[in-house]
Amino acid sequence: MDYFLTEEQQMIVDLARQITDELIIPQRAALDESEEYPTAILDAVAQADLFGLYIPEEYGGFGAGTFEIVLALEQFGRGCVGVATSFAASALGAFPILIAGSDEMKKKYMPDIAAGKKRAAFGLTEANAGSDASGIQTTAVLDGNEWVLNGTKQWITNAGEAKIYTIIAITDKNKGPRGASMFLLEDTDPGFSYGIKEKKLGIRASATRELIFKDCRIPKDRLIGRQGTGFITVMKTLDKSRPGIAILGVGLGQAAIDESVTYAKQRVQFGKPIIAFQAIQHMLADMAIQVEAARALVYAAAKHIDAHPKDMSKASSMCKVFATDVAMKVTVDAVQVLGGYGYMRDYPVEKMMRDAKILQIYEGTNQIQRNVVGQELNKEYTRAS
Ligand code: COS
């Protein structure tokens, strides 16, 4: 369907499509097998200037919005969700700085992130704080001119690969979510180390490790925003980033359709290509309908967020739930269309099915997203009555 993109937006799609077709798709199976971080591909993305898409021009970027980053991520997601996640996680790590950081902090750190010279990562999750984000136990205590951090962050994408980390820690344990603050860490900070790389079901090209802080000392001015505003910054960050996860589901779903239709046209059973059977045609039709509906919703949500940055939550959570549930369904169906071949690693759809699962879990489970939508509806109708 035609979404009437501007010339500039079409250029972003074309650039991301070229990187996807020429670099990501040819390497995705090998990266999945070796679980290797896609440094060379991300360097090519940096050379194409796509890391700076969403970053304001005054900080070295292009000043585009959520919609434009969604357009690029759709292509990367079509190629490999593991590679795309490594790219998206840098934006996730950078958002807290853009949302709450001082002008000085932005000037110091954003140009390198925009140029793709330094990748970023975001540290929220801990062993006992997943969906319950305010249950974090990592602490930060002010000692003279330095913050001293202690604790462990778990399952952090880009950990060990990024140079810049935005993490949330408790600065006042008696204040609940209002006692948490956001900090910027550099990979070289003393007392900061990483856990071993996790072995995952899917998105195996992405790197997932713990961040470990043992009396980690950072300068006082690495506090992002005001003390006690960390939880709000995290919530805003996730509101802004979730359309990026949603669109990975759209790109992945599209890739599953492409593989399924191509296969169904070639595979002959009972004397004809299986696409001639209505059972298969209806499956393919449902896949196409669902992915197009997901695309339309994610595009609309991204445009809404760009136009109404103070009203992101409902649109963001809605599109994350819908598009990632679609991705799961469509990739399972793609394996079914390809049958025994689909289950083998010779074809890409089994990887697509494995990759799809994380989309329903990370950056807030789809159960939490439904809670958010429900709570927003409750607020809206309370205001209206
Ligand atoms: N934007 C701005 N502020 C927000 C907000 C948002 N989207 N969501 C909540 N807040 C504010 C609330 O207004 C409240 O502020 P006050 O202290 O002024 O009242 C504060 O944050 C606490 O909100 P709430 O009571 O709703 O927090 P909960 O502890 O109940 O948690 C959920 C809310 C479940 C939505 C949150 O914990 C969450 O998003 N969990 C999922 C975390 C996640 O995505 N993890 C994935 C790993 S990160 S890659």
C-alpha cells in the first residue's frame, strides 16, 4: 500500500533496504549460528548516517522523528531482528539523554552516537525487576563529587559492545518510583564490568550481558535530569522506543510473507503449486492482511508520537502489542506453509519464528502493554465523565 512518503522518507527506506539486501540478509544465517555481534554491518549503517536519524541537528544528527526511524527499522527487521535490535538498542540507550539530559551532556555525548562511532545501551532490568520496573535494587549514593553505584543489571542489549550506558538506580529507597534517578556511564568507568554473554533462542546476532557495578564511581554531573526523575524518564524512553519494536514485527512479518509466497508458488504437491490450494491461499491472505494492518497502526502511532510527544503511552503500547503478536502468528504460519522444509535451518523461516518471540517480551511484555492501554482508557473516560 502507498503511504505517501516524502522524497526524504523514501530515501531513508531505500538506503536501509540496500543495507538489508546487500549486507544483512546474506549474513544473517551465519550470524545466527555464530552468535557474533554484527560490528561490520553496524559500521556500514553508521557510514550511511542512519544512527543520527532521530537526533536533533544541533547534536550532530538529522533531526528526523520516530516515523523516520521506524521506516529504517522496518527494513532492518525484514533482514534480521538480531542485527536490527543491535541498532535499535543504541537509540534506546540514547533516548534518556535526549529526553532529560542537560544541553552540555547532549553536546558532549550525542554527536558520537549520531555518527555511530559510539553505540549506546539502556540498563533498566534486574533479576528482580522485569515487568515491575520500580522494583530495581541497584543503588547510587553521592560521595563528595562522585556517585557510587552498586548492583547488577540483567539482559542488557549491546552490553559489552556499547561505549555509553544510561542506567537507572535508586537514590532514595523510601520514595518508591520517585526515589530513582538516571545516570550516564562510560564503558571505562572504574568498578563497571560485564557478565558473560547470554545464549538465546533468537536474535542471536545481538549481544546480551549483565552490567555489574561494584563501587563504581562516576562524576556528579553524570546524573541525567534531576534526582528522583529517573522512573519517569524510563517510562518516557520506553514510550518513545516501543514503536521501533513494533515495526521490527512488521518487517519480520513481511519477510515471512515473502518467503511463504515464494515457496508456495514453487512447491508442487498433488500435481500443482501449493499456492493453488485454498487452504494455503487463505493462510497467505490472513498473513498479508495482518501485517498490513500492523504497518498502518505502527506508522500512525509513530506519527502521533512525533506530533504529540506528551501523549505517547497509549499509541506506543497499542502498536507494540498488535504488531508483535502479528509477527509471532505470521512467522509460525510461515513455518507451517513451508512444512518440513520450514523447520530446517536451510530455510530462513525457523529463525524468523525464533526471533519473533522476543518481540512479545522485551521493552515491556505484551501483557504490560495491555495494562498500559487499559489504564490510559480508564484515565480518558474518567476525564470525559
Ligand atoms: N510517562 C510518564 N510518566 C509515567 C508513565 C509514562 N508513560 N508511566 C508512569 N508514569 C509515572 C506515573 O504517573 C507515576 O508518577 P507519580 O509518582 O507522579 O504518581 C510514576 O510514573 C509511577 O507510575 P505507576 O504507579 O504507574 O508505576 P508502576 O510501578 O505501577 O509501573 C508499569 C507501571 C507496569 C507500566 C511499568 O513498571 C512498566 O512499564 N513496566 C515494564 C517495564 C519494561 O518495559 N521492561 C522491559 C525492559 S526495558 S528494555
